[in-house]
Amino acid sequence: MMKIGVVGSINMDLVVVTDRIPHKGETLIGNELQYNAGGKGSNQAVTIARLGGDVVMFGKVGNDDNGRKLTTMMKENGVNTDFIKIEENANTGLAVITVGEGDNTIVVLPGANSAVDIDYIESIKKELLTCGLVVLQHEIPLETNEYIIRLCKENGIKTLLNPAPAATVSEEIIDLVDFLTPNEHEAVLLFENEDVEQIMMKYPEKLIVTQGEKGISLAVSEEEIVTVPSRKSKVLDTTGAGDTFNGAFVYAYTSGMPLKEALRFANVAAGLSTEKAGAQNGMPTKEMVLKELGD
């Protein structure tokens, strides 16, 4: 089994459940308050572990209760947490999430995630370079991501960059990564004034665009785009669905599935994750996904 490294954010999600998302300047009464494990990096690592993957989490937490709880929860889910370090001068990352009508809004306070810097990567480099594939997102400093991507390329290690939240990615970095997985909104921001289908064909078997209910699209050549339709789900909470997709895709791909089958597997996993509340609470096991697929 290929070892997978995830370098990224570790957050506590403070979730307020309401009847609907408030409009600008509006005050609503909330129905429920939840504290859930989150952070794109942590979410993706837990997804991989739940599915049965060998995954190591790299990142930082604060010296606080949230940091200790999150590290313990990841470990209980099967994630190797030995290389998570404590940042004494920062709080553990926090995401404030409003959930209503099957949708959400999110404000992230990075905290210790901002201290996942190049010095930290140098301190864990030996272990990082034992991974066969490294997963990254945009909730740690962008210069750290770029350093890791170049380091992995030099050492023959594959990389997947999930460019969320949306931020500029240079053409050099796009060329260096093996997979780039924006959603349809992030793709428009990444490739401003360019047709997304044309861009997919420019980067065959690299650029994977998630499109919510429309499914997942990937160019399999410079002339053909394949779209895997979304699973029909009874949506309760979409928090973490994109992270579940990314983690499940990495698990399936490193398990030897062909690209289209890996996308189908990940798509079902993401659909299942929306049927439970909380980013990590709804992440499915391999058996649950295979049952849905009929395999």
C-alpha cells in the first residue's frame, strides 16, 4: 500500500445550524451549536484513513484543548499524527460555519496553520519523502505549498493540490503537480477569462473539476472530456464534501484504480458524506462506498 502524506490545516469547526443562511446584515436565531473536527488537511487525511489508506498528517496545532482533541480524534480514525507539532504562540485553527437548507458559509481563522512554514517542512522532510503521494490545500502558506511541490517533484513523489480556498496558482506549479482539483468556481478564478473545458484539455489527466450536482469532469486526452455524474443524495450538510472527494480520490488512485473508476469511487464517497452533519462525521468507510457502487 502506498503511503500518503497530507500537509495542511487542522481546525476545530464551530457550527451554527439555522433554518437558512442569513443575508448580509441580517440576524437569525440559531437552532443548534456543534463543535466538530475539521480543516481541509485533517478532513482529507481522515477520509483516506477511514477508507483504509496508510496516511500521515503533517501540520501544526496550538497548545490548547482544541489541538489536543483534534490530534486525538485523527489518531482514533487511523491517521498517523506523530509529526504534528505544537505552535506555542498561536491558537489551533478555527472555522466558524453556518449551516442551513443543505448549504453552508464558512469563515476560517488560520491560527497555528499559518506557522506551517518551510522550516517546519525541513524538520519533517525525511518522513515526508517516504510518501508516494502528497496532498496539499490552500489553508497553509502558499509558499510552503510551492516549496513542497518542488521538493516532491525533485524526489519523484506525486502531488495533488486542492486549490481551496481559491488563490492564484502559477503556471509553473500547475505544470509540476500531478493533480489539480478545483471546484467549478475555483477553476474560473484560477483560469480567468479562459474556457474551463479548453483548459481541461490543455491539462489532460491532471485538471479535475468538481461541479456539484453536475458531477466531476476530467479530460482523458487533448480531445475528450469525461464527466462522472453525481450521486443522488439526501443532503443534510455539504461541509467537507469536497475534502471527502479529494481524500477518496487519492485513496482510490493509490490503490490502483483507473482514473475514471477512481473518480466514480470518490464521487460516491462525497455524496455519502453530505447525508450526515459535520465535516468528518459523515465520511464513509470503504465498505459503504463499495456497497453504493454495487461492487
